[in-house]
Amino acid sequence: MTRIANHIRNNVVGYLALFVALGGTSYAAVSLPAGSVGTQQLRNGAVTGRKLANQAVTAASLDPKSIAGHIVAWAEIHFGNLVAVSNPPATVGTVGGSPAVIWHKRIPMNCGAIATPNDDVGSAVVQTRDAEYVGRSTAFQVQTVNSSGINQPVSFNIVVICP
């Protein structure tokens, strides 16, 4: 019994600090109403990227009015028909008789695509048309033409941006 008494006597300040800290935390947990700690209670810089869990905040979860848009898909296409790299996975095919980049995931219809030539081909133009659903995939029709308006297969980059 003397060992326990000596231990408590030697560590009384530590135990006192522990109970005070636990009591304060318990009081805050019980007395603060749900949702009462918000933006105004947080100091600038209090929440950092390291303190957030992976995928806790994504571009899609941000207020659309606070940013211009976010990229949901992109691809680098070589010579109009070969996918060099893409995210998510994409293929080149035809939709409605026109060449199209097809992403193997559904992309919201309010998104738009922008494509630019990737080769030094003079005045080649890359045009995109609205998204179409093809089964569980989303396709953007793409047409590459030269300065005379004649179809010309060129390498291009395409990016899909959603609000």
C-alpha cells in the first residue's frame, strides 16, 4: 500500500493537471451546442492542409461561386486517334459519325471541353462539341481542321472543366 501512496504523492501535480484538462474538455463537449464552432471562431491559419483528411475537401465540394471551375478530365491525343495519356482513362472513337474523346466515366452535362493543338501545324484548329452520354461514358466530339477548313488529324490536348 505504501508504494501506491508514494506514487500518488510523487505525481499529485500531474494527476491534478490531468483531471483539470479532462474536466475542461468534457465541459466543452457537453456545454457547446452542435455546430457552434464555425468560421468566426477559427483563427486564420488554424486549419492547414496537413490537418485535413485525404479527400476531406475536393474541388467539387467547394462553393461554385468561389472558383471559376475545376478540371474533371483531361487527355493528350496524338494524331487525332491515339490517347497518349489521360485522367480518367479515355479512348478515341466515333459518336454520331464524328471523332470523339470518350471518358469512361459520367461527367455532368453542365461541363465544357476546351481543346488546343499540340503540334506546330501552322493554323490547325481544334473544335469541340457538347458532351453526349454513351452508356456509362461521356464523349466530347472533336474536329481538327486546317486553315482551309479541311479535316486534318493533329495531336491535341483536351480538358473538361465543370463549374
